[in-house]
Amino acid sequence: MSGREPRPRAYQHRVRVYYEDTDAAGVVYHTSYLRYMDRARTEWLRSRGWSVERLASELGLLFVVGAVKVRYRIPAHHDDELDVGVQVESMRPASLTIDQPVVRAGGPVICEGSIRLVAVGSDSFRPKPIPETLLRALDP
């Protein structure tokens, strides 16, 4: 994960914080950031021409989360607009590591995520190599 300043991102997805995303103290609950990151990755895939349904139907492939690391820096609050980045950090034959900084729109880094996605067969849920055509589509 990067330092305080986010790196340029291959993709950025904006979310707004709703009451349902906050805890009793009025700040974004820690697991809400994982939902934001998941939505950003889904939209990033879609922007590259690959919906979750298309991955399964055409390639027999799904991405599952194999590991998550999140570093929280400062709180976000109800009604904040956040930009969630998606940047491919590394590609392996059957996995991707994605860096996902979350920044307040026009402001500082809120948190930083590193997500390892594992490619699995949609029928077996066993690791499966990522086809070259998909790797090319996802390459930054």
C-alpha cells in the first residue's frame, strides 16, 4: 500500500456515505469500506468490458477475495463523497492484487486497501488460470 498521497489510479469510482454506512459514533463503519471497494472493482471490471456474469458465462471464471489488508487513516462521515480507486498492483497466473485507496473527494486519503483476488472456476471454485485475453483487458 502507498503512503499518504494516492497514486494515479487506473479507475476511480465515487460513492456517497449514507446513514446505513455509519456506526453509533456517526463515522463510516470499518466494513463499509470493503463494500465500497467491492463496488469499485465491479464497476472497474465492467468498464473493461467484463461483467461478473460475462466472466462466468464466457470464461467459466469468477474472482473471489483471497486476502484483504486495510489501513484506516482518518474517519469519513455521513454524506461525504468518497473516491475509491482501483489500481492493479500485480498479476499472477491465477490471481490479481489490487490497490484501492479511498479518498475524500478533493481531499485526503481516508483509508488504503490491498485486495488479492483469486480466479476460480465458476463450477468448481478451484483456482483457475486467468485467460490471456482477460489479463490484457485488465492490464493497466
